[in-house]
Amino acid sequence: MAETLPAEAELAAFEAVSLARHPERPRALQVIQSVFTDWTEFHGDRLFSDDQAVVGGIARCNDTWIMVIGQEKGTDAMTRVRHNFGMPHPEGYRKAQRLMRLAEKFHLPVVCLIDTPAAHAGIGAEERGQAWAISASLITMLELTVPTVSIVLSEGGSGGALALGVADRVLAFERAMYTVAPPETCAAILYRDASQKARAALAMKPLVTTAHEFGIVDELIPEVAEGIHANPAVSLAALKGTLLRTLANLSSLPTEELLSRRMARYGMPITAAPAPSHAKKSVPAKRK
């Protein structure tokens, strides 16, 4: 068998990245429409605005009510601009946090659909606290007392994806990508040349198979060789079955064990469930 040349290997690596980014792969709203019923969308972060790069609301999967939060890229030129190509602003992450707290209040599991190249990097986003919003999302997901599942649909890039990825279980379609940064960004940083994206893709191994090998992704959801878009019904049915099985397993765990396992998973071992940072502090009773 002939040895693969470096240039050919780089081309193959970036072709895999391009497949993960295929514009016809199902987006968050399409997944919600196919997998869930009784979808009721919520809007706004109650601080600044409604960031449509993040969509969220209550929906039902068979008999299970769930809080679904997703990063939406859009499906055509108009919707891609409306949803900012799936790159959330700080208010998008704050909306996600608000919905997570609401889910906790009503004892609903949280399902996050990850599909973003990265968080929005504009000046306005930085001025409104992008880094703080992402870090607050990480803390919120660590502290939630309800089961959490994150699913990588196509592209999970940088902290923009991680903000919705600190879950009890992380699932991913097997031809998606989940990486610290897009290959173009990596090439610009390491090689000072964004056009070296294929070289960076080969070095980074950004596909979810690598994340699965390291235990970052727990389970891969099968899709046909041509990608989900070639036969979405089969892949989305597999997603639904995997999600229901995962939620059933997580829902059987006591809250203390759920939190302990989550903390240990992310390198924060504890012996008792932490008190959520948003919980109200007890007030001593007045002496009579």
C-alpha cells in the first residue's frame, strides 16, 4: 500500500473539516423540530437583548419534558445573518444561563445542542463581557442539580462551544468536529498564515473521534459516510434514541451523586454536593 504524502494527508484532513461544516447539515432548530414536540421558545437575557445565535425553550421528547438550548447557524443567507452564523454574543450565553436556572427550578433536564465555530469576537461583545459570560456558563453548568446532556451537531469550536459543553454526558455525531479553535485560527496563530488551514487541520485532528479517544466525548452517534445531510431522518432517529437512553440513565442518579460525578469528570473531585452560587443564603432567625 502506497504511503500517503503529507499534502494528500492535509487535503484529506481538511475535507473532513469541510464535511463537518457542510451547509446542509441539520441545524439546531431543525433538530428540535424533528426530535422534539411541543416546542415553546423563550427569548432574551433580561439584561440587554435577545441573541438569536442561541435559541432555547421547553420541549418534549416522547414523555420527557426538557429544556433545550441550542446554537443556531441558520440555513440560508438571511437566517445566517439573523443568527450571526451561530456565533453567540454575551447575551446569548446569559439567555442560556437563565434557561438553565429555570430548568433547575422546575426539575427539567437540560439538553444543549452545540453548533458554533466560536463565540462572537467583536468589540461590542468584549465590551459587554464575553469572557465573563462564557465563564459564568461554565460555572452554571457545573452547579446545576438536574441532568445535563450536550450534543455536538456539526462544529464545536473554542470557548464558544465549551460554554454549553460542561455536561454530565457529551454526545456527538461521528463526522462532527470539536476542537479548541478552528483550523484557520490555529494556522494564523502557529504559522502566521490562515491559508495553512489544511496543515493545521492535520496537526490538530479536530474531529470528534479524537475527543472521543480522550474521553471528552462519551458517545458517537452514527451517520452515513456522506454526512447527516444525505439521510437526516436516520441520523436524527439515532440521536433521539441515544438521548432518551442517556437521560434515563442520568435521571436514575441521586442529585448528590450526579453532582459528584460531574465535578470529578471535570477535575474537581468533591465528597459532597456544592451549594449553588445562586442559592439564597439562609438568614438567622431573630431572637425573641
